[in-house]
Amino acid sequence: MFSTMLVPTDGSAGAEATIGHAVEFARTYGAAVHTLYVVDTGAEPAGIAGSDRETLYAPSERRGREATIRITDRAADADLTAAREVREGVPHQEILAYTDEHDVDIIVMGTHGRTGADRARLGSTTERVLTLADVPVLSVRLGDDRETAAAGPYKQVMIPTDGSDAAERAAETALDVAEKYDADVHVVYVVDPTPYDLEDAPRSIIGSLKEGGRKATETIATMARDRDLSVTTAIRRGEPTDELLEAASAVDADLVAMGTRGRTVGTDRLLGSTTARVVRRSSIPVLTVG
């Protein structure tokens, strides 16, 4: 399923977690590992050229070489085919262009954990790639070892669903990963009462929503059983992000797989809000499928 992987890097501290998960996935699938660093020239000062331009971007290019070599060295140590490149341009555009040019099947990239007001958005490059990529994206929290889950094997895979086509597409990919690792699958649906002011709603309405959740979870559970995978289902009630993170913790999940609903770049919310919040806050790698 995954034969060519792209690992974009900005040389950030804490990238070892991303590299570890990339190598784990690549080793399992026998995928070639490509790594890309983009020197961001999107806000280049007007009129700069020649030696002045070279001087301006030299530190970033050097950082890019060092960062990509670190990744290809790790891939080579795992006996994986590896390639690296440093480009200039707008980061998310170059990442997506490279993905198309090299028939990349999956992108593995780091996300910065946010707190307080900073949780309002992901890093712009990550968010745009997650929104616009035509291939699955594995997001891994950048940070120290205490904050980031260890790289594989993925023995407990959680699949949130809202009954949408996007959720079922994500489930197909997630179940392939689960089958590859012989993992247990946990399907979760969250009844969110807040958009409908349902805190005091009649039980019949809540019951209807739960029945919709039961059908949605059972659809994916059947897909899992068809692959001879062990599967559980759960329906929870509350704020979706909090409930999904609690559910992942309860089953000791190693991986969460979710669908995305792409939006036009430039709006306040590029991803579906729940997916964005889970990616932003999760210490567990999140596989998003558009």
C-alpha cells in the first residue's frame, strides 16, 4: 500500500520522533524514504539578488542539508532506499509538488504541540499539507521523549467515525495498517450534544443519535472482521476532541486514524475542526486520510 514515503523536515528540535515513526512504517511496508527540506522564499525581500540572496539563504540551506542527511542516514541504517532534496519555494507547495512528482504514497511529518491560545491553529505548513494532500499523512508530535509516543509497532489502532464517507475512507487505510501489524481495532463514535443544545433533549432524540453511532461503528467493525481483525466499538457522549483523546488513552492506542474534510486555504479552519484539534493535541501519531 505504501511504497514511497516523503518525510518533510524543517530541522526542528525533537524531530527524532518523526524519523522513528517514518523508519518504522517504511521498514514494515518496504517503502523508499524520501526527505525534503524547503528553504522558504515565499516572503523574499523585493530587489534582493546575486550574492546578497545567497548570503541570506545560506544558513537555511545548510540546515536543510544537515536535516535531510540525518534522515537518509537513519533510513540507510535500516537498509531502506533513501533520497533527499533541498528546494526553494513556499513549503507546503513544494511538499505537494514533490509528492506528485515522485508518486509518494504517504507523508510523515512533525507537528508542534500547542497550549493555551496557540491551540487555535496548527503550523501553517502542516495544516495546508494535511488539508490539500491527496495521500495519507501521518502526523507525529515533535517534542521530547516524555511527550511523544514511541515508534511502533502499532498494536492498538483507534478509528473515530462520524458515519461520513471521509471516515470510511480513513478506515480502509487504517485497517490496512492494522492488518499489517496484526493490531486490535477500536472504533469510536462521539455524540456531541452541544451543536443542537441537547443537554436537556428528550431521550428519544439522544437515542436516535446513538443509533446512528451504532450503525456507523458497526459498518467499520464489519470491515475489520472481514479482515479477521479483533475489533471493539464504543459510543461516547461529550465534546468530541476530549472524548476521542480519552478513548485513545483508555485503549492504550498506538495510532489514531481519521478522515479530513479539506477546506479552501485561507479560511479560519482548513481541516474539519475535530480532526484538527485531535492532531494538535494528541501525543499519539494521527493518520489522516483525505
